[in-house]
Amino acid sequence: MDRNLALNIVRVTEAAALSSAKFLGRGDKNAADQAAVDGMRKMFDTLNIDGVVVIGEGEMDEAPMLYIGEQIGQGNESSPKVDIAVDPVDGTTAVAKGLSNAIAVVAIAPRGCLLHAPDMYMDKIAVGPKAKGVINIEASVEDNLKAVAKALNKDISELTVNILDRERHEELITQVRNVGARIKLFSDGDVAAAIATCFDHSGVDVLMGIGGAPEGVIAAAALKCMGGEFQGRLVPYNEEEKARCTKMGIEDTNCVLSMEDLVKGNEIYFAATGISDGDLLKGVVYYENNMAKTYSMVTRAETGTVRFVEAIHKLDEKPEYAY
């Protein structure tokens, strides 16, 4: 695929962030999400790709745009055929409440290279490049944290573990505390929380816990680009969800999904733009004269290059972002 596609998808996440950020703290997560979807969709229509959404806003009858299976892009004969995973707002509650770490994200790969993860939960563990190869989701919390500490040349007491702040994680939190590691709880947005493990300035070393499976695939795409590691295991809660796993070819829901299971090959592109301020990216900043600034990152697996993009937008020239 054309390497310039990496920069083009930044325009997609910028569009989503600019559209959604107007709703920061306004208490309406659905409006924030819909605005991001609309902005992202309009920008996708300008790209020279033959894309299929494999992870999106829902099934065809559940979402007006960016539904799973939707064809997007200009779709010319010469257009690359790609799978697309989107989360227009990773952290809709954070946007509604004016909290941190909300981002807009997109991952793109050649057709057939992204796992079509069903909308259910996934048990996850993620680390950055320095701890790649030492984690095992089937191992105990203690064994994993000891292995990561050794790889990072840290004492366990110096490790910081990102965990989604949910009741289901009470036992996990207790285990991490018993081992002696530090914990950073976050309220929403486990894609950003997984990516944070790849950056020293985040202060985060490991992500652990159960979150959305679609977000797990997106996070795996990002970590693959940056040289980190992600492992997952689907957690179906009823027979219907077990049947969906079987339909997608996963008979044993206890099986470990490696990076290659989730995201095949190295022609992977990932982009994110901050909506609200976070550990990874600053959020949208508004200036006088109807101007705004966005902070984004983009990376691709083939080279591992990570670019940070700061952009000033004249919103009078982009009326589609006015809400």
C-alpha cells in the first residue's frame, strides 16, 4: 500500500476529533459519538481506497454510518482493497463528562488481515517494545509482572499497571497490589491505555484486564506498528456470544489470540487524534477566529516510524465540523 495513506488517515481521525470535541463536557455521549462518526465518514469518502469496515459502530441495522460490512472510500479499480477498524470516539463517556484520554482512532490493513472481532469482552494484556516476548496471558499476574519488571530492569514496586476501573477487576486489582506494583485506574478508553505502554513518558508499563474485543484488535494494530505486544482471549458471557465466536472460526474461546491472530502481516497503518487531553495526546484546543489545533500520531508496522502531527485548522474553511 502507498505509504502516504498513513498521513491521509490522520485527516480522518482529525475530522472525527474536531467534530466530537465540540461536545466535551456537555453530557451527551451519543451526540459526541455521532458527530465523530459523521466527520470521519465524510473524510473517508475522499480517500482512494476500496475499504470494508470490519470493526465499526455496529451492524448494518444498528448504525447509520460506519457499520460493519460497509464499503467506504472512492473504490476505484486501482484503489487498494483494505480492511478498516474504527473507533470514532474511544472514550465517549469521557467526552460527555469532560474527562481525559478520549481519542479518535483508525487502523487499516490489507483485506483479510484484521480479525473480525465480535462485539463482546476480551481479556487483555499489553506491553511496550522493551517487554515484548516476556508476557503470557495464561500465566499468573505475579509471574507476568515479575517478567516485565526484569525486562524493564525495574523493581516490581516501580511498575505501573493500567486497569480499567470496573467492578469486574476487583480481584485483578487485589492481585496486582499483593505483588507490590503500582496501579493506574482509568475510566474509559482502553485503546489509548494500551498504546501508553509503548511510550516512556506515559509512565505506564502494562495494561491488564477485560475490555471490548473490537478495541482489542485496534490496540493490537497500534502495538504491532510500534513494536509492542498484545495478547487477548475472548470472554463470551452467554450462548449467543459463544455462537458468534464459533461463526468467526474460534471453537475454543479459551485460546490465546496473539498479535498475528488479531492483525496479520506488516502492512498495518494506525492513526489517532486526541479529543480530550490525555497521557498519549493533547485534546482539541480552540483559538480565536474560529480556529482549532489538533494533536495526532500515526504509525505503520513496516517501518515502525511514529509521527506526531500538530495541525492548525481554519474551521470557517471546514463547515462540516460546525455543530
